[in-house]
Amino acid sequence: MFKVLTIAGSDSCCGAGVQADLKVINALGAYGTSAITAITAQNTLGVNSVFNVPASVVGQQIDAVISDIGADSLKTGMLVSKEVVEIVCDMFRKYSLKNLVVDPVITSHKGERLLSDEGVKKLVSDLIPLSCLVTPNIPEAEILTDRKIENLSDIKDAASAIFEQGALNVLIKGGHVDDYENGEIIDLFYDGEEFRCFSEKRVDIDNVHGTGCMYSAAIATELAKGNKMISSITVAKKFITKIIKESSMPGKGNRLADYTHQTGE
């Protein structure tokens, strides 16, 4: 049994956050556990309110899960505050955990702030150096590196800067950049030695909620199985493209992943 712990906020429409992560982990054949950092009232139209879970309770959730079930990998999403970032780092060191995928959730797709400025600083100084992979989108990479990203050269510079912050590997997701190469979505990977592109044709449909959460959860799941980094990203990229194609519109806003299909195949 491969075990994956997701540390993130909840999503009441189940399109992103912990609920989406657990669906992905299950679809890819692993057992998912969770530590919830925030309770959100949201739907396909946006986030209405957020209730932050105290950092001590986040730590107790992680402690309860790891001391009993353990984890072959873990991923972080919405961490909300400096204190939560600190407790995650403490738990990671306490249990000598491995295969940490950091999805640096800082703002919502509409621009609402989901991690404080102090939290971002602590994420950069303490959490990123513990990670095996950091997976920002373009806006998140801009915040982490304090620079504007407009083209592939800018993405490479940002990846290098995040690597210098202590990440073993960096994957900057290219979905926020207009088709800069043959109508493809190109995610740029950097391991400190070479750049590598992971590309799939852009799916011509409206925005799908939670793709960043699901992508990082898929990578963490493949790492939990013992797969290498490049293989894990390759599988996750194909997986996320497939569920985007199979997404549906149960509400009035963004599309959501549809798990009635056998997306793990």
C-alpha cells in the first residue's frame, strides 16, 4: 500500500484542495490521508470565505496520521500562515519524512490572497529547502522570485532562482502563459543542471478548477510508488491533461474534474 499525505485547505465544491487531492491519489492507486489547514466556503464561481485551522491543530493532524499510518510522500497546498508553514516543517523533520512536493498556493485564480506575506517568507526560507519538488504556476513563481514572467526565458530565470532558494527540483507550470510554442502547455522543469520541457497540446475548453492541486498530488502519488522524478512528472502530466479533457460543468462557473471516468488508466 502506497501512502500519500496531503496538507492543504478544504474545498466545499470538491474541485480543489484536500478533496481533489484525495480523489487523485485514489485514482492513481494509492491511499490518501490529509491534514486540513483551512475550511473554505467556495464553489465553481469563487471563494466566499475562509476559516483558518489553528497551526497546533494542523500539527496534531499530521502527528496522528504519520505516527500511525506513515507516508511514502506528502504534498502541501494552501498553508495560510507563517505558523502553519512552521508546524509543517517541524513535523517533516520530527518524522524524517521524504518526497515532499510543495505546491505554493498563494492566491486564488481570482487573485484573493491565500497565504500571508510572512507565510511566503517562511515558505521560501524553511519549507522549500525541505522539498524534493516545488510546483508553482506563473503568478506564484512571480511572487516567490519577485520578478515579472512573460516568456520562456523569464520562466527559466525564475526556475533557477527558486532552485537557489534550496529546492532540489523545480517545475513551473505554463498554463498562465499564452501559447508561446505551437499551441502547447509547456511546464518547465529544472534540477540545477538542465532544463526540461513537459508539453501537451492546450485543451480548448474553459478553465478547470483545481488543476494545480491535482497535478502536484499526482506527482506525489507517483513518487510514493518509488518512481523517479521525471517518470512521475510524465505520468502526472498525461493524467492531468486527461482529466481536463473529461471535465464537466456541474455548477455555473469553472469546470471540475469528472472522476466517473477511469482517469487512472
